[in-house]
Amino acid sequence: MDKIQIAIKKDGEIIDLQTAKAKNIEGGEPIYFDNSPESLEVLRHSTAHLMAQAIEELFPGTKFFVGPVVEGGFYYDMRIEGEFSDKNLKQVEKKMQQIAKKKNPIERYEITKKEAIEKFKDDDLKLAVLEKIPDEVVSIYKQGEWEDLCRGPHLPHQGLIKAFKLQRVAGAYLGGDSDKEMLTRVYGTAFADKEALSNYLNMLKEAEKRDHRKLGNEMKLWFFDEKVGPGLPIWLPKGATLRSNLEKILFKAHIVRGYEPVRGPEILKSDMWKISGHYQNYKENMYFTTIEDDNAEYGIKPMNCLAHVRIFDHEIRSYKDLPLKFFEFGTVHRHEKSGVLHGLLRVREFTQDDAHIFCTPSQIEKEVIEVLDFVDKIMKTFGFDYDMEISTKPDKAIGDDEIWEIATNSLKKALDNLGREYGIDEGGGAFYGPKIDIKITDAIGRKWQCGTIQVDFNLPERFDIHYVDENNERKRPVMLHRAIIGSFERFIAILTEHFAGEYPVFVAPIKAIFVPIAAEHVEYAKQLQQELILDDIKTEIYASNDSLNKRIRNAEKQRVPYVIIIGDEEVQNSKVAIRDRRKKEKYDLSKDEFVNKIKEENEVRL
């Protein structure tokens, strides 16, 4: 079957065939109709328009705001007269299928912004869209009798749209402004073929089973409380133990790699954030307070960099001291809107596995390679595949272009020398430097942004920090910002969903649950429990008055690695009857064999 070309990619931009023809754009990389990210962007954009067209036919008078492509699909914000809910989605899908079968061409034409304002003068939502468009000429896409303001890209015709699913209806404030009206938002997804759509929907069902919010509640790990505030997780004993297990493993891994532990304050004077550029470029994401006795404004830290800069500058540094590596499991706070908060994945308070490496320019490549080796060790230990992407200078940035180029090339050279493939995210860097983003793939194929490695020439310049070189001259160090798991909260959420709560022994909060058959077997369980706790291995004993079967069921619901049944035979012969949840097996071991086995599995070196 011949491939169907639907667009081109030129200079990093996806351009549909309609636009390429109208503007005489030639060359570029062809984009074919398939399930590649570029193709799906075009397909989903067109499917969003098809959905809007169907809704307007079914619900005349509907006004439309914006309908962008998002990760995994698309949505459209609209004002619908009357009641509209999930119950209406099947009806809309049926109408979409009917329209798509007509194979209407998707046509593009341009008008001036002034003409557009006149054309849509009776549509306040379209006028709100036009207010945000700086261009003097705007494009409109038309399919049959339906049309909408849009910059594209779109398919050549609607007949290609066959595999789609409308997922849910939600509310969304106009333009994300909570002071404005609530619109109806309809979410959907689309793929090039029905098999890919089916696989995606099955993945979503599996993801629902693995949802860390549900599992965190069932396993009594953490919770959120509106009385405390949204986006502020509260860790229960088992959750705090899980987190502590992860922290201990990572702490030791840093120490053996030559990192020095440090700790900075939670708040710093705003003058510090002004020098760094955060005040000018990141203020909307920060919390501030004024201490009247000091007559000074303070910023609650959204990241740990500045205290580490001050630690470096606290004493005279020699070139012989470099590279100097500081690390901190630092708690930070960022102002996130309520609408984007999502369990542990998006919170207002979180703790980073943060480190800063101060080095000479000639040491950058070696240090980045060492960090990448550290990344690889951690990801393999947890069984994650991962990809890397270099993010380059954003529009909102500080520092000279020359410095940005040196920093970006340093990252590329390190990856090239390792023979690692990587993508490029043009304009996706931090405002103070380019970065390598680490994106892990979980057990059901989803990609998650976790760690990052950033090269920063700007903060050392802004804070005027130095080391003394071999000629006794003052030189400026380079600062590498580095977090590997990103944040403990986010990584634990990903771990929970990746393992469906079945954590590896070395991080599991409870390694085993002992289920004594009768009261006379409890003492043996307590002896085992006491022996293991001396090696930092936490266990529980289920010895309630419930039936044996119920206690076993309750133990298995906790997803611990081992459920241990203890009866007369186990006590008399000094052994244990094991239900191994990870291997899905039952077997017996002597007490000593079991103790040695669980101790060995609890030890991990990164």
C-alpha cells in the first residue's frame, strides 16, 4: 500500500500540504499518514475540528474557543447551550463517522486580522482568540460548510479520519483564567489505524489500574488533605519508609561518587533571586513573604542552586579542589495552578535529588559523562528504558549566545562520545542554560520526564564566583545542575505505576508480612521480625482474630514481596512457608535461608 503524504517537516516545523502549496514551500522531510508523533499531531488536529463540526451540527449555536493537540490526543473548549455530558459522546462519535465518510477536503485560506474581526464580530470566543494573535494575517481552515480560525497543520481531507475515541467532558475556564466563565472541554484521541487506537485504549485501562493515587490510598502510603492545602502530600508511615529507603540508597550512591552533602535554607532574600534572574524570569512560579523586622522580602526556594553557589563562595577555592560536587535532597516549593495538580506527579512541595558540580570548562565533558553513567546505573537498577533529549536556548533566556553555544556543544559532545542517541528540543532549555532531559519508559510504554543535566555559565557570572588557577589567577567555574530521579515525589509515583505497587524488595516499605496460623505461632513470627529489623528490614505480623484466609488475602492486598505462613511445621522445623508475590510461586525455606535471601535482596549498590 502506497504511503500517503500529509505534510512536511522543515526547520523543525510541521507544515501541511495546503500551506506548503499556498506559500510555495519546497523541500523538507515528508510526513506520511502513520502513527509517528508528527503524523499524529496533524491527524489529531484535524480530528479536533471534525469533532467540533459534529457538535455544531448536533447542537446548533455552539461557540468554539481553542482546540489544541495535547499529549495523547486533543481537546476543544466550547460554549454549548443546554446540558452536555459524557452521555453525549457516543452521539457525537456517530456524527463524526458520518461526516468523515464524505471525505470533504480540508481547505485553507487567509484573511487579514481586521477582516477576521469583522467576520466573527458576533462570536465573542473567536474575538478572544483573535486578541491573542499578533499577526496581521490569519488563516482559516474549511471543511464542507464548517470552518474555524486555525494555524494548522491539517490533513488533506477528512476521509483519513477513521480511528478515534472521545474520552471525557470536563470544565475549563476561558483562557485558563479562573475569573472568567467556565467552558465545556471535550477530550479525545485519534490514531492512524484501529489497532493502534485499541492498543492505546487498553493501555489507558491498565494505567487506571496502576494509578498511583489509587494505589497510594489502598496501600496507605500518602494522602492529600484540602484542609492542609492542594498539592501538599502527607506521607503516612509506610510511604515515609518507602521514601526513606530510596533516599538511603541514593545518599550512599552519591557519597561513593565523591559528592559532598550540604543543606541550604528554605527561604532566601529576594535580592538573591534578583541577582540569579529568577525574580525576573521565574517569579510567577515562586512564593514570597516579607519579614518586617528585616524590612526585607524573602523568596521560598523553587530550587536549590543559590545556596550551593554561596557554599562554593564561602571560602577560597583552588583549581585542585575542582570538580567540587555538592548534593542535597532539598525540599522546594513552586506555585502551580490547582488545575494542573495531579497526585504526586505535579505538586507544590517536592524534594529533589539535587546536585551542583563546580568545574573548569575543560572538565565539563568528563563530568557530564560521569553523570550519564550514574543515570544509567539507576535506570537499569529499576528496570527502566530511557531516552535523552537536549533542550536548547529558549526565547526567555539570560546570557550571551556565545556562552549558550559553548554549553550546548559540551552536552552534545558528551553524548556523541558515549555513542548515545538523543533528540533535540529547540527552545526547551532553562532560562539560564541548555540541558539534557532524561525521559523514562514505564512497564506499559508511557514516557515520563524525570532527571535533567544543565550546563550553566550564567549563575557563576552573576554571583561573581571564582577559583584560583595554577597561575594564581582568578577564574570563573562552570556550574552543572543535575537531578537524576528529578523529585522523590514524582519518581515514587512513576515507580508505583511502573511496578503496579509491587516494589522491588530494596525499596518496598514492608518487605514481608508474617501470617501465624494460630496464637501459638505468633512468638516465632516476632522472633523473625526482630532479627530482620536489626538489618533495617521492616515486616508486619497479621495475627488478628480474622480467619486465616482473610488475613492472607489482606496481606496480599498490600503487595508486599513476601507473605510468610507460619504453622506447627514451620515452628518445629525452624523454617517458613513463602508466598513469593514477585515470582508468583509458593515454596519453603529454612529460617536462615529466608533471612539471608531477604537481606541479600535488600542490599543494592548504585
